[in-house]
Amino acid sequence: MSEAPHRAGTVAIVGRPNVGKSTLLNRLVGQKISITSRKPQTTRNRITGILTRPGAQLVFVDTPGFQTEHRTALTRLMNRTVTQALTGVDVVVWVIEALKFDERDALLLQRLPENIPVVLVLNKVDRLKNKAALLPFIADMSARRDFAALVPLSAEHDRKVESLVGEMVRLLPEGPPIYEADEITTLPERFLAAELVREKLFRLLGDELPYSTAVEVERFEMEGQMRRIHVGILVDKAGQKAIVIGKGGEKLKTISSSARRDMEELFGGKVYLEVWVRVRSGWADDAAALKRLGYD
């Protein structure tokens, strides 16, 4: 018997905010390369992860949640990122929350390309109190489009993620690996450092403030095996600066310490991290500022 052909290709992971796209990407790759929080709209850029298996390599593109509510230059750029990710890929993985299809999901469903196979992922099934409701929900979703596969799972708890991998591999074209076997992302360490700081802002600050913040790596230097990273947190108003810093600087210290630990784990070496806060009013509607921050 001849060996099965090697398969390789790109997979776009799309969905509305807070359905678990980044958690799924991290679970698939086996490393935290996309930041997560329980607040929606955490991801702002296109994040690339790589999964290499015997006989297959999958290159994932995790996208921002498709935004229908807030209208700023930043959210317009984020929605454009989602649209661009849907072109030129081999497979689309559309993530929705089990039993929670609404008009935001319907709007994104309309944008899914007709000529690319779509795998529907029903995430967070572990949170369902009434498991019996899942079957009619699956029937309803199956009637909305001819999906290449439909996989209920829990990205957070690793349930049926391997089944999803198998479905995606089946849909990939035949071809050699695109990247080396030990690569897990195409993103530079400088970008990953900024994302880890931004994750802490979402996890450690209030509900609204993180959306008014941005993170800018001003210096990233290697000193032997030590990484020296200097980061600026941008806020929209002076009052927000005081909140991020906290009483006696405790909040900023917690943000910095937590981010540094994650960086050392991801980069595999010591990190010296210096973080400060600056006021830059209107940055989310400033095209030049957004370009400097990498939102282009």
C-alpha cells in the first residue's frame, strides 16, 4: 500500500467576538500565541499559528472578532482583517458558541466565501446545562449552509479538538510543508511581547478601560540570553493613566510582572521588562498612530 500524500495549507479561524477563537488556536498549536480574556474583542490583529503533524501541516490565521457595534478607525481595520483572511485560504473554521446563534453570527455567515470549505465549530459545549438541546441546534445550523464538517467541542477543555484537526487535514490540498516542523508562529517576538502586556490589561483592569488602551514596544534588545523589553501603554485620557498605574504603582507592577513571566515561558529565557503609561488622546481614530501600532 502506498503512503497517504502529505497535506498542507492555510486555515482561517473566524467568528464574532468572545466565541473562543484565540483559545482554540492556542489549544491547536499547544502554546499561547494569541492572547485571551473573558472580555470580547481581545484580538486586534491577524495571528498566525502553525501545527505540524506526521503527514500534514496546518497554518492557522486567527482573526479579530467581527465587530458590528463600535465604529472607530480601529474596528474598521479589524473588520477588514477578517475579510482579508477569508480570501486565499484553503479552509475556513467558523466558530460560534453552542446554542447562541444571533444576528452577529448571521452577518458573518453571509460573508463566508462560497468556494472555500467551511468547518463549523460549536464551542463551549461543556457549559451547556441542557445537552439535549444541542441536536436540534445542530440541525438548524446544518440547514443554513452545506458545511464541510460540524464539530461540537470545548476549546478550553480540549474536548474533540483532535476530531477537528482530522476534519481540517482532510480538506487541505496535497503538498509539502510550508514551514519547518519546529515553528509554531510567524509572528516576531516583539509583537508577541506587546500582545502579552495587552492581555494583562484586559484581565486585570475594569470592563471598559482595556478598549481605550494600546501597547507599543519601544525597545527590544538581546543582551546575551537576556531580552530587554521597553513597553509603553497608551491610554486615551489622563484619568485612565492613574487607573492603570494604581495606588503606589501596584497595578502597573502586577501587569508587568505577570506579562514578564509569560514572556519568559514563551521565549524560553530571562526577560527584563520595563513598562510605563502615556496619554495619547484619540489614538483609536488616528490612522498614523494605528499604523505605528501595527494596525495596518
